[in-house]
Amino acid sequence: MSRIAIYPGSFDPLTYGHVSIIDRGLHVFDKIIVGIAINVRKTPLFSTQERIDMIRASFPDETRLEVDTFEGLLVDYARQRNCQVILRGLRAVSDFEYELQMANMNRKLDDTIETMFMMTEESHFYVSSGLVKEVARFGGDVSEQVPDHVEEALVAKFEVMKNESDAITSEE
Ligand code: PNS
């Protein structure tokens, strides 16, 4: 039986922290499905398709990696896709409580699916998609936190947003 892990998240955008967990996860599992959660309550910076493309572009030749989206409960999607494991990365202590709650809740919902954590590499300990977006929005350098193509996409996205807001201001 092949060991399949689901690596769920928002990936808005993909960071080197995510890339590292996927790389290392591929040493342990036969296949990893990156599951982009569609959350109607969150407004992501990048569209679902943009996030799928960014992840695929980071692993162009990796046949054991699939990128997909899911709506609803993670455990339902995991069961449907025959994933035995939910893979999550753990950074600082601050992640712990949230992750513990999710892992426990997911186990209550389905105790046949195990959550497994990988400690984020030291160099990516402080990398988060949220901080990356904030820094990039104000023109800061995020080249050490995200792959080149993601950095380019961030610059382009904020440029478009700036032009749109300038256009609205000049109309007023
Ligand atoms: O990258 P994130 O935003 O921390 O990922 C959170 C995610 C997507 C793993 C979590 O919100 C999730 O699993 N959402 C799907 C809905 C669900 O199953 N919620 C109950 C989890 S206890």
C-alpha cells in the first residue's frame, strides 16, 4: 500500500518553508497531495489558480506530488483521497497550540487519519506567508523567504494593486 500524505494549507503564497516540508515529506511518503483549502471567509491575495501554478512551478518534474484544492472538512477530503496522514510543518512554539487543537479535532472527526509534524528548518523558522506579504507590499526584500517566481508574482501583484488604487485616487 502506498503511503500518501495530504499537506493542507492556504499557500498564499508558497514560501521556502513550505518547499522544505514538501521536499522532506517526499523522502518519507510515496506521494504528497498539496491541498489548497478554499475558505470562503478568507480573501486570499493570490487566486486559487495562481497558487496552484506557483506550487507546480517549484516542483516541475516531481511526479509524486499532486496539487489540488478542497472545500469542506480536511478529514473528509483526506479520506476521499486515501491519505493516511495529514502533514503539517511546525515553526515556533506559537504554532503549537493552534496545531494541537487542529490535530485533536481532526482525530476526533476521524481517528484513522494521523497528523504528523515536521519541524521547520532553522533557516525558515520565522518565515510565514503573512509576513512575506506584508514585507513585499512595502517593497521589502523577500528573496530569502520565497522562490524567485513567487517573489516576481508578489511584486507584480502589488504593482497592479498600486496602479488600481492610484487610478481610483486620480478619479476622485
Ligand atoms: O495554512 P493554514 O491557513 O494554517 O491552513 C489551515 C488549514 C487549511 C489546514 C485548516 O484551516 C483546515 O484544515 N481547513 C479545512 C476545514 C477543516 O477541516 N477545518 C477543521 C480543522 S480542525
